[in-house]
Amino acid sequence: MKEIEELKQTLDNLIDSSSDLDILLEFEEVLDNLNLYAYKNWEHGEVIAGPEVSKYWITVTMMWPRKLMPDPDGALRLTKNNCRVFFQKDVFVEPKKIVTPDDLGEVDPETGKRKPKQVKRPIWLVRIEMPRQYVDEFESSKITINGHDIDMSEVDGAYDSDYDNELNPDKQDLGVDQ
């Protein structure tokens, strides 16, 4: 059973770690490049856990409402590209939207406040294990140093054009005898 606290913890981790957010964005870019969103309901998925990065794999768990199951043909596209995909039925527990006083539960003896009643919603969980090399390939073309994105193709181009030597002064420019 998945609870709202797990989702909150995932979001907190993403906010605290910009590298996890970058990995998740690159993970999504791989899914987009594989045209996964052309398959029914894949665009409705929400990240509930991850990214978990290991030596060879990046794992992300996503959830969908049970009525909006992602098309299994999309999962086949992922498996044909060396990803592992696992489907699982589960229940997501979240607080009920408060409209009337009946939507509130009993008084909490510690705080003296009433919390909303819990609602159980049937969901699909899909865990995707993607080879890390797919995400690393996207990272290799750009790097971030001190908050500045650097396009490595421009750096390589500068070396190829010998741009660095144009910036170095000759001895005569410095007024030094040769």
C-alpha cells in the first residue's frame, strides 16, 4: 500500500538533490525519445519513487489510476530497448478532500485536531529499470559547473579551431625580447 507520505518523501528528495532531478529529467527524455508517450495512458504516469541509481541501472517507479492502465505495448517497446518493466496492482491511500464535517476523522488525542479521513484508490505501479548508459549518454554532451551549463560540443569545437592559441599572447605582444 502506497501512502501520500512516500510521495512527499520522493518530492522532498528531488528538491534537495538537483542531480536526482537532472537524472529524472534525462530518464524522461529517454522515454520521450523512445516515443513511449505515443502509447495509450503513458503520459498520465506520476513518479512515486526514484530515481534509484546503481552501477548499471536507474530505477523509477510510476503510478497510474487503475482505470488508466498504461498500454503494455509501451512496456514492450522499453523491453526491446534493454529496459526491465514490472507492473503491479496496488492501493494508494490519501486524505479525503474536506467538503463537509463528515469528511473529518476522530480527534487526535495528542494534537487535539481532527485529520481528514483516508481514501483508498486502486492504482497501477510500473517500475522501470533503465540501463544507466542511456542516461549517461545524454549527460556526456553537457556538464554543469558552479551552476552554469557548459555545452561540451562548443568546448571541443574551440580546441579543434585552435581558439585557445588565439587568446594566448605572443612574447612580442608582452614586450619581451625573444
